[in-house]
Amino acid sequence: MRIDDFGSGIANAWSELRPATRGLVERALQSGGSGTPSSRNFHYDARADLELSRFLTALDDRAAEKALDPEKGGKLKSIADTCAAVLLEQTESAEVFTQLVRRAQVQRDYRRIDSLADALTSRFPPSEICELARSEDKVVRELANEALARCPISVLYSLLNDPVDAETARAALRRQVVEYGSEEARQLVNALDQAEEL
């Protein structure tokens, strides 16, 4: 099947991909749709994330249509899953992470949610994790808060001077005290509380 066979919406979304981004999807499709593990060797490309996110949205919207014939629908779902796998391998974006979590929730793909949680702790910058911890989506928020609670204290300490992320970092430190019994986190929280009282 050609991409045009899936309708003008998909064809338009495909045509908006830069050649390098299109190549990520094509290589993943040729390798059986398992994602692109080698893409982690490359510099993170926020623009490719945005392009692939829009393409995935177009694929999922088209796949959800009732009038789609089963063969075409199956192929479309396979391409969408491959696109999602590529995003999972490379994304460092809070928005894309949220999109992938919501997609996995809808599909009840809990293994994918676990993979996303692993990517969050291994790859996302602390400021993006803090943004996710303020998400309106409960599952996204819980995954982010769990990731922050496992962050090294030095990372959380560095966030305390950020006016946007400071309260989220403090909550993570408190969680380290309560859930993990961290003495270092307890001392830091006590010092912060005493500084506020002055």
C-alpha cells in the first residue's frame, strides 16, 4: 500500500515530514516496526518530535474511523504503532510524552506505559519532568512524580532556585523522606522550612 491509499489527511501529514523525519519512520517500518533503537545515538531533534506527533495524530484519527476497511485499518494501525515506537525511542518532549501515555491508556497497553516511565527517568530533563508533574492527566502526573521521587537529591536541589519548578522539587523531596526514608532529603526539607520561617 502507498501512503496516498489512506486518504488525503494522512498523505498531507506525510508530505509535511522532512526527509530525515520520514526516513526515521521508513527505517522503523522496514525493521518490523520495533522502533529505532539506533536513533538514541543521534542528537535529539525537537522538530522531528513535533512532525511525528502530528503524523501520529493523523494516523490515529484515521484509524478510529468506522468506515475503514479491515485490511487498510490493520495496516494503518501498524504504521501508527511504528510511529509511536519511533517517538518513544527519541522523545524528550512533555507534550509528546503525554500524547503517548494517553494513546497507551486508550489501548490499555500497560507495557507501553512502563516503557514510557523508563524513558522518562532515563532521558527527560528534570524541567520537562516537572512540567509533566503538573499535568492535568492523572497517569502522566503520577509517572512524573514517581520519576522525580527517584531523582538524585542534587538534581532536585538544582531545581529549588527555579520559580516554576521549585514547589514540584520540594514535593519530590518530601516524597523521598516519606516513601524512601532519605535522611539527606529530610535535612534539606528541614533547612528549607527553617529558611522560610526567618
